[in-house]
Amino acid sequence: MAKAKTPRTLKATNNQVITMPEAGSIPMVRKASPLNNSSDLEAKIRERAYQLYEERGGTPGHENEDWLRAEREIVVRQSHHQTA
């Protein structure tokens, strides 16, 4: 039969564990960029977020995820158009 291992003694360290905040618990700070100044950027994001909502069958409770996904898609799409 295998011998039981004795527990190791942990050295004291000053390392701190950093935990991520819950989604939506802190306000988002957006950097100023030409994309954020576009008058129709928010409308495009809103429209895409609503499309995502409909694609999920209109299930509530995913508004933030839909918005963030839509925002990423629109910003990436616009940045590709600007660099092309």
C-alpha cells in the first residue's frame, strides 16, 4: 500500500490574488476614437444587438452580451473598411 504524503508547509508570500469584477458591476470607460464619434455607430450597434436578440428567440437576460458582441462586430467591420 502507498505511503500517505505529509502536507508541505507553505512559505509566506506577499502575493495578492486579484479577482475579476462581475460583469456590469463597474462602468465602462471608452477611449475617444473616430469610431466613437460616428453619429450612426450607436444605431448600428443597437440594430445588430436586436438582431442577436431575435436570433436567440427573444430570450431576455442577455442584453449586455448582445450589446458587447454587436459592438465588437460593428467596430471590427468599420475598422476593416477604414483600412481597406
